[in-house]
Amino acid sequence: MDACNSGTALIKSEGGFLGSRKGELSNIIQIASCLNSQESLTGDPFSEFTERFCRAVLRKEEGPVFYTDITNTIRDDFLNDDEQTPHFVSQGTEREVFVEDAARLKACRDHFQMRWFRSLDQGQVHEENEQNSTPSTLELIEKLKRGL
């Protein structure tokens, strides 16, 4: 999730939590871009959080990419940022796999590095010249999962 005030706790106060029957909610991973007391702004072409999420997904070049790889990288990226604090909620085994083999993401990795990722050294944004051909964040994440 990449939204302002999105890091709301799932465990509510007494009487406020609606329980579910066993088996209805399992293997849940919530990745929010900030705490519920913070704001997360969009960017051009990506928000900082979305860009860091994509970087975390694409940093491995082979082998499985676990959700914990992604959350650990995002955590480290924002450790010294008091303005934006990613919020993670996990219910599962910590073995949940985002993609079985990071090698499947090579085309996405090349595409992102060439067109969208900021150069951390230069502080510049590399983006696609054709505004209409920029896919939505949801489309990009779906492509990442499919390995395109």
C-alpha cells in the first residue's frame, strides 16, 4: 500500500476487533508506505516508497525473492527518515515468496534501471519520454510478479 496514513494496526482495542473464523485470513503481508500519523506523497514518475519497493524487489538477480527480503530492504532504506516510516504487518511463515527466481525479472530490472530509477549518485530521475506509455504502478507490480 502506498497511501497517506496507511500504517494502521490490524489489532484493535478491546471490543473493536472483529475476529474471523480460523482459515479465513492466512499468509497476510501488509506493506504500508508510512505510519497512520504520517503522509506519503506521490512522485514523478513514482513516489519514493514505490521506487524503493521496486528496487528491493529487483536487487537480487537470481534465486527466490521472499517478501522478507523486500521488507528488510525497505526497512533499511528508511531507517534514518523521520518523515516516512514504512509499516509492516505479517501473518505467516516468513517463507512467502514474491517470485521463485529473480532471474525472471531481468527484463523488468533492465527496464527500470534505464527509465525509472533515480540515480542515487546524481540525484536525477531517469524517466520515459513518452508520458502515455508509462504503465500504472499496479501494472508494473503485476509485470514483476509474472517476470516480464
